[in-house]
Amino acid sequence: MKRTHLPLNALRVFDAAARHLSFTKAADELAVTPAAVGQQIRALEDVLGTVLFKRMTRNLELTPEAERALPALRAGFLQFEESVRILQNAQGSKVLTIAAPRDVTARWLAPRLAAYGAANPDIRFALEVADGGVDFTQANLDLAIVHGPTPDVEGLHGKPLGDGAMSMVARAGVDPVRRVDHPGSGWVPDEAARVVLTVADAGLALDAAAAGIGVARVPALLATDLPPPLVATPDGASPHAYWLVAPTPQWRQAKVRALVEALTRGG
């Protein structure tokens, strides 16, 4: 018999009836009617082609076939219970593994994880760098942060962080024609402006702006809580945004849902 065709509910009824040797008592345990128990037993006997009980005047007796089968059946139920316990323990893990670009971790994620960890001291985090994209099939990740268009494809579900807004960031008094460039900056060509420095990511661009080298154009998400003397000015939007992503089934995990709610609350 194929596993998908195993009459598990009927086997559970059989186990209860065998322990009590009574359809009525089995029905009480299972919160169903005695007639329902009898119907399940008859259906199981039809499927198996085997009589399980001798119906006596006042009680039931197990047939020899049923007596031989019961130990293996009950051992199987114990294995099911152990499997459920293992799965529940895995869902109850207090470790969250997150992958994110290095600049996002430093500029935005780390302080928010610190606040979340302070409010949930039993939670531990494992952080991985995801500058070149994320492959959930090759990594044991709970959640990742990526930059791009909507990631709701190929089994991934995403929730946006912000709306793709961009900001220009510079020290006060820095000549606005001096630009710091990086992948994703999206500078609009301007004959009067010139790129004085090219860096690998938005985080390094912010460092350059802090040093007074020039003006950086970065995702507004990373331009929050800037230390003085840096000043951020809204500057349109990018077609891409930051997203929290994970395979669709992982969004059912309570620990993932709770963290996503915290990270998206208030931007």
C-alpha cells in the first residue's frame, strides 16, 4: 500500500478500540460517536481484507491477526509522535540566520537587530554576507535582504523595506558637483557634475560623503539616523528596492514572522 493511501485516521480509531475493547469507550476518547467508530473499523477491515474484531454479545475481542499487528502499529505511532516533537523543536529554534549585503547590515540591519535582541533576549542571530545574491538551496537561511525588483518568483516571497526612495548625502558645504559613484547610485548625467570617486557599495559611498569627498546618492533606507555633519536630501526614487525574502514555506515560521514585523514596523 502506498504511503499516501495509508488509512491513518482509521488506524488511530483501531488502536483506541483495541485498547478499550469497546467502540463506546473509544468514541469517548476520540470525541466521536460509537457509530462513527464502528464505521471506521468496518471501512478499515474492507481496505485490509482482514477482520479485526470478533463482535461478542457484551464486548469485543481482537482477532489473532489484529493482535499480531498492534505492536508494530503502536511503535509506528510512537515514531510519528517523535517526528512531530522534532519538527516542533526545530520551529522553536531561537537562532535566526540572516543574509544581507554588507552595507545594509552595517548601516541599517545591525542596530535594529540589537534593539530586537534586547527585547527578546532568548533570540540569537547568525549573519551572512549576501553581496552577490542569495541561494536558499545552498544556504541554511531563515531570511535574506536583497536589492532589486519584486522577488515574488520561483518559490520566494518578499516584503519590501521602504519604497525605493533615494537620498543625496553630503557634509554641509561640499560642492554638489562632486559626486561619489557606486553600483545602484543612479546618478542622472549632468555635464556640470563629475565623479570624483567610485566605490563598491552604498555604505562606502556614505563613508566617502562623511569624509567630505563628495555627494553620495544612496537608498534612503541607508540614509536614516545619519551622524552629523552629514545631511540627507530626498532625491527621487529607484526602480529597485530592498526586500526581505525567504522561500514561501519559511514565512510560516513564527520566529520569521515576528522578526519581519519588527523590521518593517516604522521603516
